[in-house]
Amino acid sequence: MRDAVELERHGVPAVVVVTEPFHGLADATAAARGAEGFPVVVVRHPLAPLGDDDLRAEAERVAIDVLTALTVPWA
């Protein structure tokens, strides 16, 4: 999260992708860095046991959220 916030502050679009258990931590870290509301895309947890088809489906599910986060200013 810290790196993503710094990238954005230097004009490089960034988004953070986390699994469900880390969503709160990502939001708290963003707030602590003065970047409340920073874009976070949440994927299901756990990812490790998923096969190729399920991973592809998860990526397709969040793709528009990632693209939006990278193209719409958050602050």
C-alpha cells in the first residue's frame, strides 16, 4: 500500500489488490499515509488452491475494477 500511494503521488497510476482478510489493513494503511479512500481491489481468499480456470474467473471478475482504479483519479 505504501508503495502504491507513493507511486500515485509521483503521477504513476496504482491500485492495490488484496485478498479479503487484508482489506481492512490496506484501508488502515492508506489512511495512515494520508490517502484515505485509495483504490483497493479485493479478490477472494484463499487463491493458492484455485486451479487455472478459477483463477482466470477471479481475474475477469475484478478486471474492470482494476482498470477503473488505474484510470479514474481517486483524490
